[in-house]
Amino acid sequence: MSASPEAASPAPEIVVVLVEPAGPLNVGSVARLCANFAIAQLRLVAPRCNPLGEEARRMAVHGQAHLEQAATYPNLAAAIADCRRVVATSGRLEREELPLEGPGSALSWLIEPEADPGVDINPGVVINPGVSINPGGAINPGGAMAPVALVFGREDRGLSNDELLQAGKILRLESSADYASLNLSHAVAICLHELRRIPAAKEPPGGSDGAGVTSLRGVLESTLADGQDLLLEVGFLHPHTAHARMAKLRGLLQRAQIREGEVALIRGMVRQLRWATTRGTP
């Protein structure tokens, strides 16, 4: 069944991310869905199958270009480092650091337009491997708006809590309590269909002056890593509890929908505090 020709393509560009997919039929089906719904890219995190094998190609049909061009990454952080907004799909979040949302609110937020003035990458800030930083500090050639990501987990166990906490919103599809688990490609199809039905907004909320732009995931993660190192150095964190306490901090920042300028403020505080500790005086 063909999509309505009047449907407006959402902006910014959307990437679909599959984390450790194990079924080549699912990967091929998702590539076909990417073609069906004009998705910019398919990204694969440590696939546990051959995404270019015969089974995947057979299911991709006219989506073989998405299959062949799909980039692979070692982990989710690397796959979404250049993305401003991330929605992850899940049926659960054990400690409830982030609330579960339905497709309407989560996907509307995902494609909500933002003024994108470019990214000021300060010297010494390392973005995750696989992200190309163009000369001048901008991610994406020609100053194009950074992409947004829709992330799907493993067929057998979904996304881990640590992976879910890398997303700004957690999307849950309602299904029968008797058998809640959805096939991976079916879940992707439902989400992309719902995404297609959302009217495209013409202006960023509050105007287009570039204020309050969502931070790139890679910049936020590098800032959190720097902060963790400092907190370990000064004794606020301990190695055996650092992971759990940083998860709480990450959840807090995600609930607050932290912005680019706010991340820069935290990064500056961490650097100044590190300088002060090495100097030995305030």
C-alpha cells in the first residue's frame, strides 16, 4: 500500500538505529521500511547477523540501497553521537529514570524543529569514534541540521537501561498484556507510520534565533565522562558506585532536556574545577 503523496517529509533528517540485530530477515525488512518512509539512514550497532547476506537482501526488495549504505558502529553512543534528539523504544525501564511515553508525544518531540546554528567544538573535546567533525567545528556538511534518531533494541531483550538513558524520550507501544513483545520490524513499521502522520511544524518553538538548541549526544556524553573522571579524582564518586550514581545524573539531565549552552556551562565548570584541583588552591 503506497503512502499518501501529500504527506510531508519530516525534518530534520531521521535515522533508524538497530542495536545488535540478530535476524537478517528483520534487518532486510527494516531497510525496506526505511525506503517506504523516506528515512535518511539505517545505522546498525554491532549486528549479530550478516546484514548484506541473501536473506536480508531478499527482504529489503527496493530498500537494498539503505541496506548497502547502512553504517555499523561498535556501540549505541557512537551511533547517535551526531544526533540532537533521540527516542528509544522499550516496554520497560526498571528504575524509571525516564518516563515511558506513547508514540504521539515522543515522536512529535523527535521531529520538532530547532534552529541549528552549528556546533562549537572546543579544543580537547573528543566526540565518540565514527563522528566526523568538519573544519570549523560543524557536524554535518554545509551546516545542515543535525539528524535525530529512532532507536530499536535487540529482538530478544531490547535495550539495556544504560542504552535507554542515552535517549531523551522512551517510547512504548501498547500491546496485549498476554503477549506484549512485538517483532522488531513490526515495531519499526508502527513507529514510522505514526511518525509520518505527524504534521511538519514550520518554525522552532519560540522562534528561530538558535537559542536553547538541544545538545548533540556525543558532546553531552564526553562532558559526562569528563565529569565522572573529576568526581572520581576528588572522591565524590567511588569506583564501585560511580556507574549507578552517574546513571541517576544522566537521567536527571535527560528529564531536563539539557540544551547546548547548558552542556557548555557544565563542561566549563568541570574544566575550571580540574584546573583548581591541580593548582592546589581555589
